[in-house]
Amino acid sequence: MSDLMTQLKETAAYIQSKVNTTAKVGIVLGSGLGNLADVIKVEHAIAYTDIPHFPVSTVKGHGGKLLFGELGGTKVIVMSGRFHFYEGYDATQVVFPIRVMKLLGVETLLLSNAAGAVNANYKVGDLMILKDHISFFTANPLLGKNEEALGTRFPDMSEPYNPELIKKALAIAKANNILVHQGIYTAVTGPTFETHAEYQLIKIVGSDVVGMSTVQETIAAVHCGMKVFAVSVITDMGIREQHNIITHEEVLQAAKDAEPKLTLLFTELAKVV
Ligand code: HPA
């Protein structure tokens, strides 16, 4: 067995020895979006620092815990805090927890993130469901020797985000009067926010938003056969007329303000996945 598979199995076995999870739904909470954890009926929580082979999150606003419990009556595993490429982890480390979830039996992954909009029709606080992504400005997590036990060498990526889940989310949003866009997320490494010219470039290549997460997790999840749904909270406008300084604090605050909408969407979605 490869080192990676050995580590994944050791980690999954450790977690199962503690919590005995049967959850089929995994959730990743993005920057400033950790409060969804408050509406989860948490049965077990394990700090990342206690999990063998897990990287440790270092960024302000990230909880750094794996939660096991119920959301909307559905058993879930929740990453409260994720690992970012910009923190210095390689892309394989970034997606390690996603693969652990797969080994634990998770079939559906719900991802959230904070993102900057380059679509001028979007506003700070809006939600955008990812219908596609562009991964070319960050590292692909499947670079290197392929792990055949997880998935194929050249995975199809024509439909990374599950259309059925998107349909269900749109229906939930409509029923609850929540405005949601559907658009394209471009992943960058960060940690710098983009220059004017970079936001412009990202717009020109066809994206609606830009962010520093999610896409590596999506690729790893699709590779190992999981269904993926992802949503961005728009925390800043990359394209705007006036002088444009973006701060991490502004991003976290905007995410926090928009969080109730995301909580509702994920809670309702968890009931019907
Ligand atoms: N750019 C990149 N990542 C981000 C942004 C942004 O404007 N906002 C939140 N995450």
C-alpha cells in the first residue's frame, strides 16, 4: 500500500475508534462561516491537532475541529476550518481530510467559501452556487503518482458540481426568498488579494468570483467519486469603480453577515441529499 493510503486508513481508523460515524454527508465551512456549527447537534468533536496525519489550520477565523452530529436530522461530518494552499500545505495535504471523509463513508460533500466577485451584478453578501470552476491558477491536488485505490489517473471534470444538488438548492433558495446566483469560481493560491489587473484577468477568462479554496477539495472529491455542491458567499467586490482596498477583516465580517442564509441553505439541503 502507498504511504498516502496507509495514512488515510490510519486516520479513518482512529476517527472510527472514537466516533463510529455513519454520516454520508460531509460539510466544509469556509472563512467566517463557522457558525453553522452552532445549529449542528454535535455528538462528537475532535480537534485537528488530535487527529493523526491531519495538518493544522493556522488562519484567524478557522476553528480547526472535525464535528460529528446531525444537521436537519441528517448525520453529518463537518470540517470547522479547512486547510489552504497559501498556509504552506501542499495540495495533497489540503485535500487529505476530504479523502478521509470518503474512507469514512461520505458520499456527498457540501463546500462553502468566501469569495470576491468580478461579476458586477453581484453584491457583497450575495450567495453564488458554483456551477463550474477554473483551477488553472492553483495547484491540482492530483499532481504526482495517481492513487488508483481512490480514482482514475485522468478523471473527467465536465460536471464537478452535481446538477441534482444544484436543482435542490435553487428550490430551497426560492422557497425561502434567498437570492442565489449561479456562476463560475476561479481558484487562486492567495494569500494576496488580487491586483486590479488580476481581477480584470479573472473576469475576462469567464469567472464570476475568485477565491483561495474549494477547487482542490472539489477535484479530490470528484476523483474519488463523491457528489459535490459548493456555494460562495460574496465578501468583497474585485471589480468596482472606486479605490479598492480589501482586507481579511472585511471578508470575515461580510461572511458573518451573510451566514444565516448559508446556514439555512445547508440545513435544508442536508435534509434532502
Ligand atoms: N480574492 C481572493 N480570495 C478571496 C477574495 C478575493 O477577493 N475574497 C475572499 N476570498
